[in-house]
Amino acid sequence: MRSNRRKRWAVIPLAVGLVVALAGCTQEQLHGWLPGTNTTVNTTNHTSSVVGLWVTSWIVLLLVGLIVWILIIWAAVMFRRRKGQTGLPIQLRYNMPVEIFYTVVPLILVLGFFAFTAKDQAAIEKPFAHPDATIHVYGKRWAWDFNYIDTSNPNQSVYTQGIQAQEIQGANGAIKTNELPTLYLPQGKKVRIELSSRDVNHSFWIIDFLYKKDMIPGRLNDEYVIPEKLGTYAGKCAELCGEYHSLMLFQVKVVTPQQYDTYLASLKKAGNVGLLGSEYNTNTNQPNNVTPVQASGANK
Ligand SMILES: [Cu+2]
């Protein structure tokens, strides 16, 4: 009996080894099946800590699950009704060591998860004292406006006004990617992205950046990020915001700082100079937001 029990306990490290070995199989698994392409690590200065927190949490939780499953099976097998047994088995209650164990262990786990999450979140949300680029993004049903703010001379800021994704007729929902609103970001630079909404709640989500944040009418939110990997990334609204929410898409192009400056200069050349302000907001419940009809006095 004793040696049998020992054999059973030896299964645990074996299973743990198996889980760890399997976790090292593919890039996708290493990223804990997080959304985005398989190259998400170091897309920004924050992605490695997000992936680390996510994958480590899963490993810890799988280990907890494994121990619980083994204990359940062990109890079911060890305390099964044997031949000739009748009536109820011995009823046990108020086992203080066991009760303390299953109170303290989950408490340690929860506090541990909380501490690591709070630590990473504080680092991710920490504002840059002197961002290299400041971009204000407006979410609107169902597209995006981008203001590239010239903080030293706001009159020289540039902007683009987006339209919602256009479907290609008869192409089974495929969209014209070249017509998507496109946000340019300079690689390796500290970027402050300001987020607000022109109408209802939206959520700004650059999938490969592993970060999303709500855009709430009447409120200014921030994202602080250093894009580290050149490339084109998909972005979308992550808050159900109405009929064409699924077409509220955009693209992100992380380019070299030189290409970024060239792009801003091209917007200036095209006449997109200045800032798109809250005058285009359509939520009339917000203070100072009035419809054009009200503004002209025709409604009085
Ligand atoms: Cu939306």
C-alpha cells in the first residue's frame, strides 16, 4: 500500500514536467495564445511583461488545477466503497489543519496574482514625463480621427479624419485595407496617445500591442508606449458601439522616426494643418456640445 501511494505521488512531478515541455512547443503556445500575430513579443516596450504575466499565471493555475484533480481522483479511489462495506463511512468535520490549508493557500495565490498584476500595471500605465510624440485619437461611430499634436506650436499640428471600413462588394466581408484610417507611430520613441470619444463608449485596441483602453465621452484617457518593432498592425474598436461596430477598424504603421516626420510633413503639405476638436462631437448630452440646428438658433 505504502509503495503504491508513493508511486501515485511520483506522477505529479512527471505531469508538471510534461506541462512545461509542452509549453515550449511553439511560439503561439509561448505567448499563451494571446491575440495578434505570433511575433507579439517586444512589439512594444510593454508586451514582454504582459506575455510574462499571462503565461506565468496560466502555468501556476494549471499546476493548482493538476494538484486538485489528482487529489480528487486519489480521494475517489482510496476511499471508494469496498466489498462488504455497508452504511455511511466515518464522517469527518472540523479538521483544522485542512481548513487552515485551504484558506491560506488560495489567499496566498490571490494576493500573489494581485501583487504581480499591480506591479506590471503600474509600470505600463506610468506616464512619460517628456513624450517624443503626442497623438490625440477620437473614436467616433464608426471610425477614428488622429491629431498629431505639435506640443510647442499647436497651430502646426496635423490630422487625419477616418472613415469606417469599406467592404469589397461580393467579397464575403473582405475590406479595402488601403482605405482604413491609419495611425503612424515612430519606432523607438516615447509616444503619448490621448483617447477620447465623439459619441458613445469605444475602446482603442492595437491587437499586437496587447493593450486596449476605453474611450469615454467627456473623459480623456492615456496610453504610454514605445513601439519597438517596425510593421503594420491591425487595430479595432473593442467596445460594442452600434450597428457598424465590426467595421470600426484601423491600421497602425510603426515606421522609423524619419519616415514618421516625412509622413507628418506630407499631411502638412496636403493642408491637414490644425487640430480636429470637440466641435465635431455628436453626443449632445455633454456640456457645450450642441447640434448644428441648436447652434443656429433654429430650434428655439
Ligand atoms: Cu466603437
